[in-house]
Amino acid sequence: MHLRPVAAVLTALLGTSPALAQDLFVYGGAAIEFEMEPNGNGSDNKTDVNAYVEIEKSGFFAGVWAEKSTDETSDKADIYIGYRSETAAGVSYYVDLNRRTYFNDVGDYTVIDVGAGFPIVGNLSGSVDFSHYVDPDPVNDIYVGLSYAVTDRFSVAASYGSYGYAGAADEQEWDFGVDYALGDETSVGVRYYDGTEYADPYFGATLSWDTTFLSR
């Protein structure tokens, strides 16, 4: 599973600042995901635990996101700054500069992310996310997604993406899943993952918690 931009996930989750009267926010959250044999049938299961904290003022944001995995090559952290907003037509958008560090000598990357989320019809919405890896080798990722809110708590979503490697052909991946809000701050989800680079498709289950520490 390639990593979707952190700002894309948080923009979809947190939305944009609702009013100038409340233009300072501090967000935070954590999630745990269990992946069943993600490296092919018979491979080890994998568990990822991640957490983030983010501050936003008048659409400008900065944050830290980190993940610890049972697969130590996946241990990483993102430090990012950017801007997000929403048009009168309900189109949300963001741009950010992100420094991603892998803790076990996999590599460090500087990434520019740009994306948008938009209503399509009724409870159906879409998203587009683009990432340009500035160093060590310039490559691009692009993802498109669809989400449908079945009820206030239950939604289904799918995404398709293409990601690059320096000096090699791009790879594609896709996923489909369902999410259910247990409350205002906690949700669970199940997803099916597959792709051209995957040994076999696999399933993942996630429990996540997201909150607003400060709003003024």
C-alpha cells in the first residue's frame, strides 16, 4: 500500500475552518491498522500504528505525522506545512510541502502535494491528489477517489492510483472499503487492496480516533 498524502487524508477528515471567528485549531489523532498477509499469501501479517498533531490558522497548517510498524522498513515520519481552503461551490483544496523520513535507512524525501475534494451528485463525492517527489529522484504519484455516504455514519469508498519509481515503469494500485463512525471521534473501517506490484490482494482493518484539542 503506497502512502497517500497526509494532508489529503486530513483535509478530507477535518474539512476546512468553518468561520474566521474560530480561526485557530489544534487537531490530533491516532490509528491502528491490521493488514492480513500484505506481502503475499503465507507472508507475515502486519500492524501499523500512527499518530499526528496539527495546528491550523486561517487555512495555513503545519503538522507532524509518524508511524510505527511491525515491518520496521515502514517506520516513518512526515513534517509538513501547507494551506487548505474551500470554495463557495463546496470544492476543498490543499497544497503542502512535506519532508518524509524513514527511520531504517530506506531514504528521506521532499514532497510537494496538491489535491482537491469535490461534490459530484447527492452524497457522492470525488477527490484528486497529486504528489511530486523533489528528491532524491523526481517522480510523481496521482490518485483519484470516490466516496458515497450511505448514512451519517456509514460510507463506502474506492480509489485508484499510479505511483512512480526513478528509472522504472509506474505501478498502479486500487482499493475499496467501508467505514463506520462509532461516534464523533472514533471510526472503524475495512479495506481490500490490490495492485500491479502486489504479490496478492489483501485486506486491512482500521480503528481510528481524531479530535480537536483547541478551537478558538
